[in-house]
Amino acid sequence: MNWEWSKKRDWSKEDLLYARKRNVSNKGSHEHEHIIGAIYSVRMKRHVQYESLWGECLFYYLLELDRNTVRYYEQSVTVPYEKLTKDFVLMKKEHISDVLVFREGRRPHLFQIKGGDKLVEQSPSIFKACMKYAAERGWDYTIVHPKISIPLVIRNNIEFLINYLQPRFYYNDWLPELTYRLEHFKNIDIYRLAKSFEPKIDHRHILPIIYHLIATGMLKTDLTKKVDHTSFVTFGSVDEEISQLIEMEGKNIEIMQARD
């Protein structure tokens, strides 16, 4: 199966089936009320809720920048599981997984996102239930720790670039000339490229276009260094780097399976 999600035109069935099963809340986090919130998703054309700033929010930013991500649904799947109480009573319970992701050329992928500073393993009963639930549907299942696995400089770059995903009204007017200048300069720092447009236009209006092209995978820069006006850009894409950040998390599942 090719899983060519970009060719799928009607998502109404999935929108209904994987609608959010609960709203995020501050329950149990009275001292950290600022960590919950919502972002506007360019992919989903709506707001997406998160319960953890350095967990879910950061991972959603990654999905937004990933051009392979076609669609994703937060708090969308209810997984039944059983838990043995301290009185040895087997209780039926439910777990709501964090996000179901559809990426081009890949099986649907169910993610559980951990946002703390330490590697946190999932309860064995929930983990087994989620693995079974995903396998029965032909999905993958992974527990991810983006705050731990993604280096700080790349996290900062992700937070920076996410602000430039949406184009401004005047961008298209300058794209042909920007392309021409890049063909001439080959590899140039962002500030000099933007300044080369003066006196036609203030360079500060060109800077957002360049950042937009990086964020949307049209220009390449080094994400392992701070992205700013001193960064060098060239034709290419940061797609591979962004995809690797998502896919390398799959190693976590192999570790947990080995322990099981």
C-alpha cells in the first residue's frame, strides 16, 4: 500500500471519527497553568489544543513544519485497557492517546507524547493496549520525548520558523526576483540577500519571505545552528532534517518492546 494521503480529497469521515475526545484542562497542574493552550494549525485549518508546551506543542510544531504530514488529529483515539488495582481487582479503563498522524507514504501513526525533562515510560498495561489497538488497525505506535530528543538549538529554530509558515499578502510579488538572486548568489547569508533588494524595498520586508521559504521547505539552511539574519541559505529543503526528527523517535518503541 502506498498511503498516498496527499491524493485524498475528502477527510470528512476521519474528521468525524477522530474528532477530539476531550478538551485539555489544568487538572492536576495547578502550579503550571501556562503549559496548556492551543495553536493554529496550517495543516488542519483550525486550532489544535495541547497540554504540554515542551511536549505536545513542540511536537505539533514539528508536524506543521514537516511537509510529509498531510493531516493529524489530537486527543482523537480512546483505547480500552485493563488495570489491576492494589486489591487485585481487574478494572476496565480508557486511555486517550495524544495524536494520530497521517504522513505521506507511511502508515497512520499513533503517538503518545511525553514532555518532561526525564525519559518517562508508559504504564505497561496502557502500552500493551495501545500497541494492540494500533496493530489491529494497521497503524504504528510510538512514545515520543521531543524535549529530550530534540537538541535545544533545533527546538529554538522550530519555535522561530513556525511563526513564518503562513504567507503574507505581498510575498508572491517578490518570489521571482528572490529566486533570480539566489541563482546568482548560490549561497548567501540572509541579511545580505535581503539587503540586495534595496532601494526597491526595505530589507525588513524581504526577511519574512526568506524565513517563510525555509519554514515551508523551499530553502535550505543549517538547523543545527541558530537561524537568524546571519544564517546562510541556498536552494534545497530542510525536509529531510525535519522528517528525521519525527522518525528517529521510533527507536523509543524498539527499546520498550525489548524490555517487554
